[in-house]
Amino acid sequence: MSQASNLLLTPFTMGALTLPNRVVMAPMTRSRADNDGNVPTDSTVKYYEQRASAGLIISEGTQISAQGVGYVSTPGIYSEAQVAGWKKVTAAVHAAGGRIFAQLWHVGSISHPSFHNGELPVAPSAVQPKGVQAFTGKGMEEIPTPRALETAEVKAVVEDFRKAAANAKEAGFDGVEIHGANGYLVDQFIQDGTNKRTDEYGGSVENRARFALEVVQAAADVFGADRVGIRLAPTGAMGGITDSDRVGTFSYVTEQLNKLGLAYLHVIEALPGHPMAAAPGVPAVAAHLRKIFTGPFMLNGGYTQETAEAALANNEADLISFGVPFIANPDLVERYEQGTAFNMPDQATFYSGGDKGYIDYPTLAEAPVATEQ
Ligand SMILES: Cc1cc2nc3c(=O)[nH]c(=O)nc-3n(C[C@H](O)[C@H](O)[C@H](O)COP(=O)(O)O)c2cc1C
């Protein structure tokens, strides 16, 4: 592909790190963790090692506590065995010349009692998620109305994030991304459709943003703010999440984040036609946040090399993260460099478990192909 500009493949200084390119691997749950303890396996080591030419890898969502679990076969970072498993991943990525952040995750209401000894999942308020089911050991199951966290419990969850960040540091991660997107716990606090609290964590936008900001600060206390990012999805609808003033709410959060000096702000605002694209009538938010945020800005959602170059050239972002293209193309960066063909992703193996569709996508050197992305 001929490029008018070639920003995507140029280095970028992001907080404490200098990335060799602006092609970031987006966080992606792959449901391959060892179910007996939610530990990353040797296949996971291989999977990330294969993708080390990314400017930055952001790990799959990684639970900060047992309470934060909502899906079967997903890894955590709260036990010694999990930290030991992640140490192998970070060592392999570093040996291959890469950089990797851990995405710290608490699902909140998007869970099921089978993960919590029969107890209800927790959330800011007792608001039942809509349009989603829980992926448990038995398959897909109905998600019940969660239990609202007590104020003291909210503070305890902030401490769980702090401990998880410390564990991520011990495991050799270069930093952490707080999962504040896609209708999970941090997002549930931010948006007023899911936050009906009357304490200091609910009501005004200042109060609804408090949890997210405390969590980010806790991670920054551990790593330094220049090794911490946060992911937001202001136009997302996962779990039926909604806010009565998306632009106002996320602008406020972004203004507050400016005070911290973060490594980056990562915003999902999928391009039209993408499955995660905003519903009709939902206002665009990312462009507002780009103007407000004073640090490195990352966009995600349906980008190709061409649309990513255009977004960088138009100064819409400094970095672009790619999800599905990285599942199918471990050497995505080399493919962009060479402007050649791409492997097609196999949706059936996204969450299937096993090595098929996980660590067996060939590199260009292994199997030249001639398909379009
Ligand atoms: C298999 C799969 C798993 C995902 N898991 C996560 C996750 O753990 N955390 C997260 O923030 N987003 C997750 N996402 C969303 C992706 O990070 C990304 O936002 C989405 O795929 C759109 O980007 P793309 O069009 O480049 O794939 C996942 C997406 C896919 C396809």
C-alpha cells in the first residue's frame, strides 16, 4: 500500500517509554487461562511473544481480585501463581524486544454467582445489565441484578487495584492500563445509568468520577503516572451502559486525568460499520477528549493501516490500537511495513480455548498469503 504519510511506523515517546512504532496491540480476552487458578499458561507466553513487535502490547483484561472475575478461563493478577505465570509472559516479550502493560480489570455486575460461591456480583448500584449473558463453566447464563457495594467496600476495591498494580510491577510489566471501558466496574461508576449511589461515589459527575480517579491514582502511586494509562469507551453500549451526558461526563473525567500526567488515554470510539460503533443518535465524544487531554492519546475501533495513518495525520490521535488484526497477524507491524497481505481472523476461535486460532497464525515469513485485511 502506498502511504502519503508513514506516522504509524515512527517512534513515539509515551510517558516513561519510547515505543518504536505507534501500532499498539489492544487488550483482548482470549479465554485460555488455566481454569484451576486463572493462571496464564505457556501458550499465553508464546502468544504475546509472537506479537512483541507491537509498539506496545496491552494484555487481555486481568482480574484484580476474585471478586472481579466474570468470565471463565480469564487470568488474574492477585495470586502468587498468577504473578509467576505473568513473569514468564513479560520476560518472553522483553527478550523479544517488546513492551507490555497489564490491563487491570474488575467486571462489576457483568458476572455470575457461580464465580462467587453463589453470592451476587457487586456493582455501584443494583442495576441489572442488559443484553449480555455471563460466560461461565456451563456456557452462557443469565446475569442477575448485582448487589450495591457499601462505601467502605468501594475503598477496599481501590486497594485491590493498588495491590494488583504492585503485583503487575513484580511480574515485570512495563506499566498498567486501568480498564475503564465497556460497561465494567470503573465504567459502571462513571456513567449515571448504572451509578445511582447517594454517597461520595455517586450523584454529581465529580462523585461518579471519584472511583476511577482513585483507582488511577493508586496505580500511579505504584508505577509512577508515566507508566499508567486508562481506557474509556464513552460511546459504548456494552451491558446496556448509558449516560445522560456522555460529552460532559467524559470531558470532566479527562480534565481530572490531566492533573496526573498519565502515560496515555485510550479511547474506544469505533468507526462506522464496526460492531462496537455507537448507536444512532449517540454523540461522538473522542474528538472532544482529544482536545482536552494534554497527554498521549490512543484511539481504537475498526482501524486499518490506512485509516490509522489518516487519523494520525489529522492529529486525531498519537497512537492507534488494533484488536482483531493482531489476533490473526502476530507480525502485524512487519506486514504494515511491507504493505503486504493479512491473515483472516477466525472468529470461532476467539474465545474457544486451545492453541488453534491462538498461537498458530503464521507470520509472513512462514506462509505468504494474498488476502485483504
Ligand atoms: C476477542 C476479543 C476480546 C476482547 N477483550 C477485551 C478486553 O479484555 N479488554 C478490553 O478493553 N477490550 C477487549 N476487547 C475489545 C478490543 O480491545 C477492541 O476494542 C475491539 O476489538 C475493537 O478494535 P479492533 O476493531 O481493532 O478489533 C476485545 C475484543 C475482542 C475481539
